Amino acid sequence: MTSTPPAALAVVAEGLEFEYPAPRRILALKGVTVRIPEGQFAAIVGQNGSGKTSLARCISGYLRPTRGSLRVAGTEVWRLRPSQRATRVGYVFQNPDHQLFRERVWDDVAFGPQNLGVSPDQIQESVERVLRRLELWDKRELHPFQLSRGDRQRLAIAAIIVMRPQILIVDEPTTGQDMARSREIMDLLAGLNREQGMTILTITHVMELVAEYARWVIVMHDGRVLLDGPPRQVFSRAEELRITAITPPPVARLGLTLGLDPLPITVPEARDAILRRLPA
Amino acid sequence: MKLLYQFSAGDSFLHRLDPRTKLVFVVCFLISTFLLPEPWVMPLAIITIIWIFGRVSPLEYLVFILFLLPLMTAIVLIHLLTDGPPYFDTPPLGVLHLSRPGWDAGLLVAFRLAAMGIAFIMFSMTTDPFDWGMAMYQSGLNYKVAFMFAFAMRFFPLLQEELVVIRNALTARGYRAIGSRNPYVFLRGVAISIMPLGLGALRRSRDIALAMELRGFNYAETVGTRRTVFRDIRMRPRDHAVVAVSVFGLIAAVALSVRLGAFPEVPRAWLVFLAILLVLFSVIAWRISRTIKG
Amino acid sequence: MADPVIALERVTLRYPTAPSPTLRDVSFRVKPGEFVGIVGSTGSGKTTLLYLLAGVIPHYLGAELDGDVLIHGRRTQELSLARISERVGLMLQDPEAQLFNLLVRDELAWGLENRGLARAEIASRLASTLSFFRIERLQDRITYDLSGGEKQRVALAAVHAIAPEVYLFDHPTSQLDPIGAAEVIAAVRRLAERHQLAIVMVEDKVDELVEHADRLVLLDGGRIVLDAGPREFCLRKDLLDAAGVRPTQMAELSARLIEAGLKLDVPPITLEEMTVALRARLRS
């Protein structure tokens, strides 16, 4: 990895450790060192128990590291009050139902900024902007319970991005949804990343989407970073990935078997790579 | 994730007792607690019983004891400060006097409370709620009522876990509910958390109801057959032994209490009235359970 | 030719609150021993179809129904849900919503208790189900402590204990991580090896279905637009695109390679097929 001036790093972790307090006493993170530059779109992958969720929770400030150092958006984020944290790191949880706090869609999105002490005029403007962007403006008067799962997922995201966090962590946005909906969510995140320079960290286990959207992959295994790098590089380390539950997308596995170089990770890349290799 | 008050699937003597036995024991224990004068005896007794016969060390429910402590302290303080003379010889705290009988009374009530609480969690820690429900069913309680009761207890840990996630989600919205010392903020946080908790529960309950229906929850009523109780719930010799010990223990406690002059001075009329009330209550409960018996 | 064990015959269904029908003139038959996959975008009617086959509609949920839903030739309207559920088992997608007893072995016995089976019979079915799914080590575990994959397997075992002939799955792995999903798929495979059972699975992961299903059905806007074997299914790009469904990555790749002029007589739809097909080409 090339070294980057510290000011441009969204997340810097060195020897980060986290142990859950008694009575559980599990060492979830055993020395994580990772640097995520601002504006990155990174995927954190790994099986259950690998520490990926604990890492995300530390980065978002819920968990306080027990050892090592962690700076997020330049600060020790766990020290901040929730209202200060929300503008630096946003966290969207896996189940949208756990994040719906108000009886109207509009109110739910406004809830966060209200807690931050934003002026009512500013709230009006931000909420409208975000609802329109997420195609929920027409549903702003509805009760969240009436929304489809996909819409509730978007609402959960809306309620966090309205506070304009520098870094957005999204926990398993694809669970319980079909691929088309999952892609819509990923497109949305890619849009935020591109247009606003928001650093995106997404925890996911769908490698096809990682290949299509992420520019950086952090593979967690047994409380440590096993591999990190661009998807192409990570997927090519098949031997090392074997101990995790991570299986590269089919086209990447094909590429590895056939020795295609550079390794294709999406269908168009695979087609091109194969056509190039064929005798004319 | 083992959470407080929840059944810890173990295999001790207490775990293997019939739930009805434990119920009898707890009732006898509770009554005895109110009759004996030394405050520390009963809490110590129940902790020891749980440790030896249940193989659950007090460290495992330390959190519960710690939760009781502020309550106990409050009770002691209240009695200490509000009961009458004779007072302790302390430097005057303004108009406040520390009452000697208040100290004794306060300790008594506080420790009795602790004993009661620990007896209750003894029950919940060593009893599978479904064993309890099915024991009640075998004793005549309507199946669906018995099942739903156990079912509620089974889902309690899930709700607790969800509440943790919800509280974190609340923090993500900039709302400081968790660490807040402001009671208004804290309570409002609780109120706000009810909605997502309820929403999740509601959504899941529809699926659960369907799954239960598909696996025959209403089969017996629809087809007209009788349910089988697969689990082996019956009163064994050791259950009868424990019931006997509990009842004798209660009688002994009553006798000891009267001997020590510690038996609560309740006017005879009240005692008779209480006895009649108890009998009436039991009869009504029995009649109700018979009518809704499934 | 065996008779279908379950069938929909020209079914049109509209929910009371819906503006338009969820299923339109759907005919669908499953024979004993068949493994049929059902694919379609959200709202295409997949879950409704399963609910009809399971008797959930009309007995548990109400809807306007035209046409017949048959189990061994008998209309589900004439049978009680209690009787239907003895023949047809339905697995839902949320692992959390299908386990309501405390211990795993109680969960497996529960359905049998409700049906008033003798204790000896329950004990024997319990033992055989635990060994069939290789979950003996889970029997004394508390259900809410299990992993997602374990929960789904226990839920499946609980249905299996009732010994239905037909198993319906509604996105069984959608809430699971890859390991859990693999465990559940392996359990379903074991089931599929029992040749007299019929399996109908609604899934978005076409890759999985392609490997195990005998046929795949595509639902689009409440109609069955495609009902074919895996290969034919994957190569009907036009219908899949219209329905908003993507085939396997390999099938997509095959289509693109063919578009680019490569001759593939039997277009590969799985990784193994593609590897074999291309290895030969790249060598020669």
C-alpha cells in the first residue's frame, strides 16, 4: 500500500484490539491495522465471527477499542457525543425495522437532524432533498409500517445520510432482498460516493456486488485483517481465501482456473479476457 | 446469549424438579421469609440452595443482586430516617434522626425483598418455561394459554437483543439515550424505542402465527383429537419429598416465628378473613381453569 | 407418467386490497420426485403461489380465487389446513419466525404432539429426523442460540418430522450468510435424494437452483412465462430481462460470448461446464 498523508485518511487503525467485557470476554479484534482513504468505497467481508461487525462498530464509535489506536475522520470517535458522531460516521443497521422511530416517513428522516439541533428551515430543505433522491418523497406521509422492505431499507439510509456523515457504514444491505433491489441500493451508495465524496464502508457477503461496486476489499478472519486490496487482487488470492467462507464470483473463479490475466471479476471483463485469449 | 432471568439449560437437582414442586417451594419460602426475624438468614439460605442444588453460582446472577442493592438501600434509608425513637447517638444531621428500630425494620424489609427476588429467579433460571407451561396444562390449564405463556418467555431474550440494536440505532440518529443522566431523555428514549421494537415484533408475529398454524397449533381443536405431551413431566418421589420438606419447613417457620414472638401481629379477624380470601381465590382459579380447559 | 402430486389449474387470484390480480391464469404441476425452482422479481406472485400450494390461501388468508388448487386430485378448498399440512410442508424465509419452542428436540416434537401421535412414534420420528439431517448434536440446544443456518435446518427438520410428501421453500437462504446457506442447501439436497418427495423452491439465487432443480419456472407479473429445464431457462435472455431476473453468471457469459461470435453448441450455464468448454478452446 502506498502511504497517504494522514489528513486524507477516513479511517486509520493500528493494532486495533477489542475485547467484549465480562461475562463474554471474547477477543473480537486481535490487532487490526488498516487505512481507508477518504472517498473510498470499501467492502468489509468475512464470515460470522470474523470480527467484521466489531470492526464496523469500532469505526462508528459504538465500541471503544481496548488496545491499539483508531482514528476516524481524524478523531477518536468513541469519545464524541452521539450528536457529534453522527456528522462524522453514519451507521445503517441490517434490519430496517430496528431503525424506524417515527410514525411518518418525513418525521423519521427529520428525527436525526432535530437531535443535532439543525434549524427547522434547514431541516425542511435537507429532508426534502434526501427523500426526493431516494424516491420516497411521494411516500413521505405514510407510516413506515406500510412501506415495502426495499422502501424501508431506503428510508433507513435516508435517515442517516440526511445528517451528511463523512463516512457511511452500511451493514448487510442486501439481506432478504432480491438482486435487483440489492443493486439499486448499491447504485445509491455508489452515487453518494461519486457525487458527495462520501466514504462508504459496506459489510456484505455477496461477492458479485463486491466485484461490481467496491474499489477496496477488507477480508476479516479470526479478528484480523487477512487480506486487503482492490477486489481483483483479493479474489486472485484463492489459496488464502480458502480458510474464510469467501468464494470469489464465478467469473473470477473461471479466470483463476483458466489463468486469465488480468483476472476478470465481472461478466464483461470475462468476455473480453476470453475473447482476447482465443486464437484469431 | 444467556441473559438474566433466562433459563440456563443445566442438569442439576433443581433443573430436574417438576415446575409445580418448585412453585410450592417458592411459595412456602416466601411466606417463611415474612415470618422469620433475622434478615440475612433467608437470602443466604436461598443463595446456598441455588448454588448447591442448582449449580448456579451467585456470580451468574450478580447483576440482578446489584440491581436490587439500590432498592434495598433506599428502603433502609427510608425506614432509618422516618421511623420513630430511640435514635442512634450521632452528631445531629439537622432535623434528621437515625432511628434504631428503623434500621432493624429497614434491613428486615430489604433482605426479605432480596430473598423473594432471588427465589423468583431461582425458579426462572432452573425451569424451562415450556416444562412449566406443560405442567400447568397437565394440571388442567388450557393448552393455548399455557403455551403462549411459555412462548412469551422464550421470545423475551430476542426482544432484549433487539432492544440493544435499537438503542444503538437511536444513538446513530444523534440521540443520546444510553449514557444520559437526564431521566426525561432516558425515558423518552425508551418510549421512542417501543415503536421499532413493536414493529419488528408485529411483523415477525404474523410469520410465527402462520408457521404455528402450519405445524398444527389448531389441529386438536379442528380435527377433534387430543394432544400428546411428549416431555416427561410428572411428580417423582424427589418432587414429593421436596414438597414435603417445603411444607414442613413452612410449618417450622410458623412455629419458630410464634415461639420467638416474631409472628406478625395480625388481628385474628384479619387472619380469618385472609384465609377465607385465599380459599375463595383458589376455588375460583380452579373453576376458571376447568371452564377454559382445552 | 406419474400424476402430479400438487397442481394449480388455471388459477387467477386477487387479494381483497389489491387493485389487480396477483396471479393470472397460472397452471403449474409438480410430480413426485421433481425439484422445481420458481424465480421472479419482487411482486411477481411467487410467495402467493407457494401459499396456494400449502393451503394457506384460502384457509388462513383470504383471496378471490378462480381455478383449482389440487393435492392428489382433491381441491384444497375441500380439505382442512390441518390435513393439507400433513401432506405439504412450507418453509418460510425468516429463520427467527419458525422456531418457538425453547429446546431443539421440543421443537421437532411439537408438530407431532399437536397431532396426538403416540409418544413412542414421536420418539422414533425424532430420532430418525435428527439423524437424517445430522443434527443430533443440536438436540439439547436452545433454539434462539443457534446460528441462522442451524435455525433453518431445525425448522426444516421440524417440518420433516411430520413427513409431508411435498416441501415448499420460500427463499430459504435469503437471510443467511454463505455458510448457513450452504448448510441449508446441503440439507435440501439430502431431501431431494429421497426420490418420492416433491420440492418446490422459490429463490433469487438462480445459481443454486440451476444446480439442483429439474425445472425452473419464471413468473412475471403473475403469469408463468417460462417453464423449462435449467439450460433452456438460462438461455431465454429475452424473457429473463423482461422479468427483471438475471440468470447464472456463466449463462450470462455464454450469451455474451455467443453474441461476440463464439460458437457454443451447448452453452455452458455452470462454472464446471464453462471451464470444460473453454479449456478445450484455449488449448486448441
